[in-house]
Amino acid sequence: MQAVHDRSDGRLSIAVDAAPAALEDVSVEVGTRRVRISIDAGDDQHERTVVSPLPIGDDRSAVYHNGILTVTLETEAERLSRR
């Protein structure tokens, strides 16, 4: 697994070699700052969590092609609270 955050583009990209798992064996859960990727292919089970350095926005996609899962997420700049 490789995760790269590009602050200038506001994107978090995650690539996972999930082969030989089938699409239905792969799940992605996205929270406000965490991404959990699970692969459950019978006896072969894996789970990883990636923590984003910035809050995750609404623009997101996941593509599974030839055993490679690519997840791309928008990140949002943190707002400073003034008191």
C-alpha cells in the first residue's frame, strides 16, 4: 500500500495491490479523517487504516482494475477558529 497526500492539489491518493482478490472482496470506508480498506478473500484477510493529515471532503473515488485499488480523496484546508 502507498498513500500520498498532495497539499498543493488538495488530494490524498492511496494505491493497494489487492490481487488476486475479487471486487466483491474489497471494501473502502471513509470517515472525516480516516480511510479503512479491507480485503476479505476467504482465508486471506487484510485491513489497513490510513489517517489523513487534513479533513476529507466530498469529492472521492475508488477504482479497482487488474488487482490494483486506487482511492482518491479530496482534502480540505483546516479552518482556524478565532475566539
